[in-house]
Amino acid sequence: MCSRICSSQLEFEALYTKLKITECPHCKTVGYLIKHGFLRGYDSQHQLGKTARATRVFCSNRNRATGCGKTFSVWMADKIKHLFLSAESLWQFLSTAVSSGNKLQAFRKLNSGLSDSATYHIWRRFSNAQAIIRTALAALCEPPQLVSDCPAQLTLAHLRKAFKEHPLSPIAAFGVTLQAFFI
């Protein structure tokens, strides 16, 4: 199976050199995958212009190729799907919000340029995803022994424990290790 979240540009390039010998995740045929453009959007590092957030891969069904004609995206681990913030900024926001108890103040520290209402949209996405995140983390390690009435604190502690030795932010490490989007 082709990796859908890559940790570095080198991993991206290694994936592209092997496209012709990689099977399509949809139809399982080998030999028809080709690069097919980029998914561009704004992020916190490039506020003035669009940047490549992911790359599209196409299973070719053109000119007698027997691929399925479907595409899929290969994302960089530091990008969050449908979110302006990077994985590092999201981690900083969540950690600060949980420790201080003030979501709005934690979000304003990022200087992201997003409106204050974005704070609550992002927090809601995180809150709705916590059960899925904790279930995925349970497959990697036992949850930490914390006594807290705050589910977000427990989720972040579990994330820290699972990826304490990873050089990337824990959110990026989550994506690369589990090949799943954080929120």
C-alpha cells in the first residue's frame, strides 16, 4: 500500500521513484500510477500565497492503460487537512489551551490571522475526534495513568506518551505512524 502521509520531502521523493512498481490503493493494479498535480492552499507559513499542501497521484486509464482512473492524495505530515494551521501550530494551540484553560487566549498566541471564531471550530473538530484518536493511540501504547476530568488533557497526555521520542510534533508523528489524519 502506498503511504498517504509522508514525514519529509525525501520520503515524498522516494515514493515518487517507486510509483510504477506500487499498486493502486483502489484497484490494486501495478504500473499505472503517475503524478497528477498538487493540492494548494494557504497555511500559516505562507500567508501571502498558496503553497503545496499535498500531491495528487493518478491511476492512469488513458491510452490503453488498464488503471481505474481514480486519484488519491499524498500529504506532508506537517499539513492538516482542511485547516490553515500546521501540525506544530495545532499542537501548540491544543497544549496551551488545555494547560491554561483559555482556548481564545491560546489561539491568539499563534498570531495566525484567523478570526476568533476559528478557535471554536478547531476545538470542536478536536473534541469530536478524540474517541477516534484515543482508540488509535491505544493500539500503540497504554494510556497514561492520569486522574483528570478533562478528556482533552487525557488525549494530549496519551499523544505525548505515544510519540515522546519522535522528532516531529506529536500530531505529525500520529499521521505518519498511523497513516491517518489527526482531525
